[in-house]
Amino acid sequence: MTASLQHPGYDQQRLQHVAEKMPCRVAQAGALLSLMGEVTQYSYPSIFLYGHRSTGKSHVMSVLLKELELPHAMVSCVECVSVGLMFKHVLLALFGPDPSSLLPRSPSLSDFVRIYRQQCPLSPANQTRYIVIEKAELLRDMDSNLLPVLLRLQELVDDNVTVILLSEIVWDRFRPNTGCFEPLLLYFPDYSKGDLQQILSQDLHPSYSAELYSAFINILLGVFYSVCRDLRELRHLAALNFSKFCEPLKEGKVKESDTHKLWRNIEPHLKKAMQTVYLREVSSVQWEEQEQEESGALKGLSAHAHVELPYYSKYLLIAAYLASYNPARTDRRFFLKHHGKIRKTNFLKKHEKTSNHLLGPKPFPLDRLLAIFYSVVDSRVAPSASIFSQISSLVTLQLLTQLGHDDQLDAPKYKCAVALDFIRAISRTVNFDIVKYLYDFL
Amino acid sequence: MSKRKAKDSQMPIGECISQVQTLLRERLCHQQLPQRPEGVDSQHKHLLELLKRTALHGESNSVLIIGPRGTGKTLLLRCVLAELLAEEDIHKTLLQVHLNGLLQTDDRIALKEITRQLSLENVVGDQVFGSFAENLTFLLEALKKGDRSSSRPVLFILDEFDLFAHHKNQTLLYNLLDVSQSAQTPVAVVGLTCRLDVLELLEKRVKSRFSHRQIHLLRSLSFSQYLQAVQAQLHLPDASFPDSTFCHDWNASVKALCEDKSVEEVLLRHFNSTKDFRSLHRLLMASLSRVSVSNPTIKPADLLDASRLFSADAMTNVLHGLSILELCLVIAMKHLNDIYDGEPFNLQMVYNEFKRFLQRKSNSMYNFDLPVVMKAFEHLQQLEVVRPVDAAAARAQREYQLVRLMLDHSQIMEALQRYPQCPTDVKQWAASAFG
């Protein structure tokens, strides 16, 4: 943090204060400030900031605007389900509650610009006004004129206003067909490993030394850095796992300086965390409970862990899986007892180069599903209504997907929508060796 | 010399810089009107004559100003208007209605806006219009009551004219152009558009009422003119700038800047890609923002940096911030693209390719499970580095959803070059699928 923030238009002490609030982002803030210029000077009509998730785009923007007390409105597109909400929010932040109530019920862009123009001379701020729009990629799904209007808002309302768009997607994916006013692009680079280490080390635990915490962060980054560079995610993981890291210290087994032993203790836990908490297979509360109880298998959030199906449904699902992943011409070989003489070499010669487990499930008709079902299930089952209703309940559970329209009653087609691991687990519960019946694994 | 010094108040350098910034920012960001638009003299004269005839002699007219974005259509119009309004009697009589296709998205809104801008609200006031048609007839009546000699001329300016053609039945355009054809209230309709094929969008009945006057603005600038324009944009006015010595120094430095070989090269590259003045403003603005007390002039290096900033490939920047796992997936996708000749692929195929790479390496430090890989893949999808082939397939299982890579070969290789601490084996793998 050697570089300091400097701009002649602002109070030096305040800038110092601002710079302290944004570690590793001083260079970007400086570039932004110099683009914004002094408070009364015009700034470029629209600026497009892009960079990866949690690289401090919103943070830098909001700290700058708030600490320097510049008139601004900060809107997140996620919150604005309609353009009306966005307009209301902007007017409220810039001009106070009265003008925003002037908006008609479902305001058009024309209304917004009209009211803005009316209000401008009434509250003559000679400072530049800023409108910051977060998650700007969602603007593309809103009114098609909204983005071009925002980009040239300065010209349309004839006021000293700058619109700043924040997004993690590049500008090229935004440009409308007939073109528009091109914003000034500014890139927020990702944090380097050193930066991450520095930022994460700041939220240390009060009862432990800074060196210990920074050693912990080092270990954490060693495991997760190659997978994830999202600061927020890493911070979450650090908060969850720190107590486990400190356990041997509390028990007095290890001294603080013995980092190797601490590493040996924590590393398997972090590896486990990557399979569970990182993927949101278990919630963070469950993860903490699990850590305390040490009772290995805990049911997670994901469906894999706890699907209970009726007996025939399981076989139906197995049959569906086989029908989806085996070519129809091999059914004879798998499910007929006396399938005549087929030369084994010929049969095993794979015609397709890539296996079905690469290409995904193929659709199959209901007849084939039932035929395979009768041959795999070990008792005789009558084709009753209960079997058919179980098929439709599998569709409802989204374990099967029905293709085409629902109203197709004769010969509907299905696809199996479960993964190999899942079906293996299911078939293990009914003692059925599914791998023996899969063409890809012959 | 001493006399001159006595006349000028010497300002501290900080204040001078601040003055420069204020002045030039207004020029670059706010599109301040120049004295006279350059290189469009004939168009300027044509438009001025046309509007003058409406304003003074009550002649109705319609005209389209057509040109690519950033060629100065609005600028031309605003210059002409400023010149028109400078005349006393025109200033008193001429009414203006500004509409923008981006804002007035349908005819009802447009009509409301016209009423408002003609200050007819109080006339309309208590009348409640049942329908669009009624409102329109009222307005048209108001327009039709007048004749050529006695009523005030109205100037309709339709920005983004092509968007008005998408309105239902093109009612507004039809009526406006109809009024402009008949000897009623003098009306001039000026449309601005960047679409060269705009006449094809008009319905037959609308087209036949249009005068077919078109003013084309196509920049036919030579490079030396372009350079002069750059210099003019950065030039400080000698007369009005408070500190003349600073002003002199600045102007000299701008002149030197434009004569610099490397700057000329950058500008030539810029000129060859676009003659658009907006993008030039963008470039100059980025270099102007670096001017400060410690760096009181625009140096060639500033301009070079600014141009590098704009020519930098955004996708390469994004790739720089990916984790190793995500980068590996991108490389695997690149190989799949090579093998299958740009056919779409799914996550399973990518994962398979990635595993093949891991098998060749003895150390398996990137041995991740499919769910972890899937999370990385989804992140790539959010960044729109990969895109699903069709939205309908979104119902398929995520690992089998067909996607396409939205990068080309050179972008990936460039990103790899710049990637911090990229492992050698990954680099080799990127260079050849069997590395």
C-alpha cells in the first residue's frame, strides 16, 4: 500500500482515509478519480467497469462516492424487477422523495427523462451526479432501449451526470445491433495471490496472533487457490475452518510455531470442505455440526444423499438408465436368455467412437422402458396402473424427463436424467449390478 | 515582455491545470458546440436554407440526416439551430419539438410529449381523451387550423428516426409527414438516423409522403485533417485563457505531441479503424485524465497508454483472472474445438479431455472431482466464455448441455503468455494436445 491516492480536487486527508478502506485497489481508485475529475468538472457520459466477481468494483465505487460526499445513486439490477423501480430509486437518491413520487404508475423512459429534466434546474447541484448500476449484465434482459438511453443520459437530460456500469461480463457482449454510445472501458484486474493473502489476513481472530492467522490463510490458499479466486468464497471458507485449525492449540498438543503439525491436522479437513461446503452440498451450519460431532456420514443438502424411492420405482429408474445409455440393438444381447449366436468380437466392436456417457442420455419410447423393466425386475409384475403412475411421479421428481408435449398419450418418449453415481447407489440398494448391463463398460 | 507579464495575472500551476481540465472536459465529454462544424459545409448550408424557408416563409419540409454513429449528425443540427435562433424574428416564432426514438417508444407517449413541448397541456387540460385517435385528431386540428402565412412554424426533430418506423402502423410518422405535405401549419420534420436503409423501413403510404430529401454525412477526412482536428480539440484559446504563458506552453506541447512519431503512429492506427470523433474523444479523454500538477502536459506516453487501454482485448483480461482449474478447462475446450472442428461439446467431453491430460502427468495436483469441475464450468458460463447452443436444451442435465467456446485460438494463447505463474505442463498442453 505504498501508492497513495492523490487528486487536487479533493481533501488530502479524506483521500488518505478512503485509501485505507480499500487495500490493493488504490491504483484503480486513482484511475477512477482522475476520470471523474474535480467535483464540478464534466466527466465522461458513461463508464463501463468490468472485472471478475468480488474484485472490489462496487466497494471502490461506493466508498469513493460516500466518503467524498458526491451526489450519487447506486442501483443494483438484481433488485430492479421493473424499470420503474430503478427510475424511482435513482430519482429518490438524487432529488429526494418528492420528485420520485411524480413518476406515473408504470413509468416509461420518456417519463423518467422528463422528470429528471424538470428537477435538474430546481436543485442545481453544480457537482457531477453519478448513477452507478451494479450487475449491469441484467440490463440486457430489460427494456431494449434502456441500455442505450443510460449510456447517453448526459446528452438526453442535459445535465452533468455520469452513468457508471459495473459488470463481470465484457462490453463486447453488451453492444446492441445498431450500435450505441460507446462507454469508456475500465478493467478491474483480479487480486494476485499476495493481495488475497493480505486482505484475508486482515480479519484475524482477536485471541490469536496475526502470524498464526496469516499462516492459516497461507494453507487455505494452498488448497483452494487453484480452484477458486473469489474473495468472498475464500473468506467464507476461512471463517468456517479456522476453529478446526486452532483445535490442537487449544488442547495444548501443538505450539503455535509448529506450522507443519498444524498443516497436517488441517489439510484433510480442507480437502473435505472442497467436496462439501464449497459445493454447497452441506450448509455451513451442518458443516460446523459435523466438525464438532466427527460423525463421518452426515446427510447433505443435495438430493443424492437422501432419495427414498419405492421398490418398483428403483427398477423403473434402472431400466430407464439402461434404455438411455445402451443402443437399442444391444438389448437382445443383454436381456434375452436365448439370443442366438452372436459373434462376440463382432458385437464388441464399437461402432461409435465416443461412448454414450460422453454424449449424454438418448430418448427412448415407453415400450422399451417397460420391456427392459420386466426383464430386470426379479418377480413377475402385472402392467398395472400403479406402474404407470410411478413413471409419471419419476418425471415429477425430475429423475426422468418427458420429451415433447405432455398431451402425447400414445408412445411418449423419455430421457433418464440421473448421473452414473446416483444410479449405482440406487442399484446397490436392490442388489443389481448395473455396470454389467452397460454397453459402455463392457 | 515585461508589459505582458504585468498584464497577465500569473496563476499557480494547480489552478491552471484545473482550468484546462474544465475547459477540455467540456469539449470532450459534453460535446460543446464548436464555432462551425468542420468538413460539412455543403450539408450545413443545405439544412440551414431548408429550415430557414420553413421558419421565415412558412414552407413545409421533411428531411433525413443519415450517417454512421459519431459522424456529427446531432452536432450539425444543433449548429444549424443555434444559427437559426440567433436571428431575432425566428427566435420569436419558431416552435421546436424534440423527440427521441429511444425515449418515445410508442405513439401514445410521443403524442403526450408533443403536447407538452408545444405547451398545449393547459388547452388539453380538462379534456379527457378516450383514445389515441381522439388525442391525435385534436392535435392535428390544432396544427391544421393555421395556414402558411399566419401560424407559427413548428420544427419536429426525430432523433433515432428508424425506431419510430417500428411503431404500430407508423401512425405518428404518417400524420407528421402528411401535415408536412399539405398547405397547413408550416412544419419541418427532421429525422436523424444511423441506418442507411431507413427508407426501406417506411410503409408505402408513409414513404410517398416523405420529400425524399436526404443529407448524407459520411466522413471523408484525410489523415492530415484528422491530425489537425486532434490538435484543434486540445488547443487552448489564447484570448480567453487567464494565464497566457501557461496557455502558450500548453499549445506548444500539444503541437509537439501531434508531431511526435509514435503518437502519429497510434493516431494513424486509430484513424484506420474508425474516423468516428466520439472514439477520438474517448482516447483524448483518457489521456487528459492523466494530466496533473506533476505532469502538466499530455506526454506521448500518456496517449500510448490510453490507446493500449482501448485496444487491449477484454476477453484476454478476463482469462487472466481465472483459476488454474478454469484455465485448464478452457484449454481442454480449445483442443475439443480443434479436434471436432468447432462442433459444440458438453461438460463430460471437457472433463474427459482434462482427465486425459492428468493421466499423462504423474503428479496429480489438479485431481478434482466432477462436481468441483462443474462449479468451475458454471463460472465460465456465467462469464459468457462459453455459451449454450440453444436455450431449449437448458432442460437437459447440466453435464450434457451442449455449449460453444466464445474465444479464438490467439486469445487463449495470449492469455496464457500473460498468466501469472502458469505451470509449464499446462503451457505445453495448450501448445499441443499431446504435450
